[in-house]
Amino acid sequence: MARFISGSVGVGGVNLKEDVRVIQEMLNRVPPGSSGPSPLLDTDGLVGPITIGAIRNFQQANLGFQDGRVDVNNKTIAKLNTFDTTPAATATVRFAHENPQDPLNPANPTDALDGLDTSAAPFPWLLAPNLGSNRIRLVNGGSFSLLTSNRNVATVEREVFGGTLGRLFTGLIIIRGISVGDAFISILDGIGNQVARLDVSVRRKRRMSVAFHYVKQPNIFSAANPGIQTSRNPGGEAGVVDQMNRIYLRQTNIEFSFVSARPLNINENLGIEVNTSLARLDGEWPRIVRHRSASAKFNVFFVRELETDLDGEPGNAAFSTSPTDTFDAITEIGGNRDCIFEDAAGNPLNLAETLSHEAGHALGELDDPNSKLLMFGTTDARGRKINKAQALRMNTNAAI
Ligand SMILES: [Zn+2]
């Protein structure tokens, strides 16, 4: 019944790939007797002399003029639409994650980490990287028109496979970030109803360098005072950072880079826990974090035990010598963004996930009560999803 384009196609036109493909498909529906192309056009979305020639032939025969261009809402596309058969929608058209299941996120397999937030309201939302692209699934909408509200911010096109005339829609659409800003993608069915909308934010790449410090205390150990030395040792950090990027890159367009890892010898007696207050990050906190690397925006200090009370501190009979575990890791929100991370945190399997949570604090986020999200407060009980509001704040955080 009708199809729609975001911009003009042909001579001097905007020639968005999706629009060119639509016009090629529409021309192919015109029989040769009505001056449709013969042979049929390759529906490759690329405008050239063959496609422009087909537009001219169609115009001359059906409209009595030819300028080789199809404009939005003008007489050429109106005439082409008299040959179109795109139906009205009969099923719910919706956007979905690129992969229906995320095998690397088994706790929340429907919460893929591709930057699509289906819970965003009033419309689902996608982060697209500036000067890059993101892919998601379009369900039940393969034959309908895909329009961008602002082609200078984001464009959309169907992903197709197969050669020339046999190109088939894969179910995936590609959203390209053209410049930093906000836009939306509309899906229009054959009678012009908007049957789905996707809000898109195009954001630039942000980078956050990470340094790892493994606190060691080579000279002060005794049975009564095992010290705050971590049992962790340098090694494997690049792989951990890769896993952090798997969580962050598509969801926020923030990329972590590994800058250094070292044993950090602290030859002063701090007891068996790093004691601080959560409100002020004082006490023993500054005696650790003053060793931060100035070349990193996020400094992680591995220690044996971190606490916000005196429980477990040796030399006081009123307290147990077996440490309690009220906090696994603490990161300063704002300020120097330092993180102290104890041996119980993220052990053994989800070190990168817990570090990613702490990095979220370094990026200014508070704990979130939604356990499906990365910023849920309890270690080992959280998801990996970063929602729209969090992603937009993180990407524009002044610390990076
Ligand atoms: Zn937290």
C-alpha cells in the first residue's frame, strides 16, 4: 500500500542506503509494461546510473517528466506507491536484543549487553556509538519502512544477506551514529501507522584507564598480625579489562584500558584490615590510596580485608580475630575515584563483574536497588545491565 523514505533518492538526493533500497524495491514492483526496470534492479541500496535511469524511465512514462530523483512525500513516490503491496501490520512490531539469549550472561540471559534498554519508557532505547554502529533485532517489521527523525544524528538500515535480487532481511537492523545527539527510529507499516519507535542516543567514545595495585607487606607478618596483604598477585589484568569492556562498551561506549599492575609494598602496621568509615573514607583509607598512579583514572587496590568498623582488629580482646565481611569493596564516588577491593570480593569467578560495579561508582553512580542491574549493591547477587539513565550519566561523567 505504501512505503516511506527519510530523505530524497537519486540525482542530488540524500541517498540514505535504506531509502535507496526501498526505492529499488518499489521500482522492481512496477511491471515492464508500466516502465518498470527490466532486468530488475539489484536492491543493494547504492545509487548509480542504473537506478537513476530506472527512476527517469518511470517518471517519464508515468508522470510526463524526469529529473531522476524521488523526493519525500512528493509525486514520484506517490505514483510508485500505487504499485506497492506493503500491508498494514497484523502482529506486534518490536525491537529486541541482537541475540535472543546471551550465553555469557546466564544469570540474566534476556538482559543482553548490546546497549538496548527495552525497559526504557515511553520507548525502548538504544545507545549508538558516534561514528560507529550498533545492531538490534526488529521483530515482525521486516517489510515496513524504517525512518530516522534526524539523519544528521543517526541512520537506520535493514541488514540483508544474499546476492543481488535474492537479498533477504536478516531480522537485524543497523543503527549508525552520525553525530552526538538524540534521534528516534520510526517503523511505519503499509498504511502509514507508526507501529514501533526506538529512541536513540548517539554518544562519543569515552576512555577510562585502570591501574591495579596489589598491596603487600613483606616485613611485618606474625601469627597475630597477618597484615592486610592480598593473596592476589599481578597477572591477567588485560583479560579482566576485556571482560569489563564486554559489559561497558556497547552499553555505554566507555572503554577501559589497562595501564599498569604492580605489587605495592606498604611497610607500616595497619592491622589485619583496612579500616575506614564509609561516610568519610578516613582512617586507614588515605594510607593506601595515596599510592595511586597519576596516569590512571581508576586505581584499584587489592587488600586482604576491608572494613568500616573495628571488628576483627587484633590487640583488642573485645573483638573477634576472624574478620567480619560487611563490605567487599568501596569506591569513592567523585574525588579521586579510588577503589579498595578485598580478597572476598569477586572471588573466584566474577572479578570483572564486581570491578565493573566499582567502576560504575568511579563513574558517579550510586548503588541501585534493582538486582538485575550492574549497580545493585550486593556483591555476587547482581546483573550486568546498565540502564538508559545510568548509561547516559556515565558516558558524560566529567571524570573521564
Ligand atoms: Zn556498590
